[in-house]
Amino acid sequence: MARGAGKNNWALFLLVLAGIVIGSFIAQATAGISALSWLNYGQHFGITKPLILDLGILVLTFGFKIKITIGSIIGILIATIIYHFI
């Protein structure tokens, strides 16, 4: 079955993921520079206390934390613009 003229969703996913990582890296790298410190402004949320499941011989720890910054949002926007022009 032939696929239509649509674009690959995996390419969009990987580009957005790369945009998040690169945007967060740039935001953390510029946190000490006063003119660019606004890139590191953001909110983090998730499970603050990890959930621990002790089964006697096996201990499982579950945790999840996300930090969204202005830099990562800009990275997502740039990634979607790049995807549009590919």
C-alpha cells in the first residue's frame, strides 16, 4: 500500500525532540548571561517524591519530571518551521 504525499510523522517527532534538547541546552548555557537569562525561565512539574515499590527481592522506583523553558519552546517552534520546509 503506497503512502500518500504526507510527510513522515517520525521525522516531525525527532525534529521536535531535537528542538527541545538543543533549546534546553542553550537555555542552561546562557543562564549566567544577564541579557540571555530569560531563555532559562520556565516551569518544572512532575512527581516530586518518587513512588517506590518494594517487592522484597526487587525495588522499583518511579519518577517523572519535566522542565519547560522559553529556550525549549523556541526550539520546538524552530523545529516545526524546519519540518514545514523539508
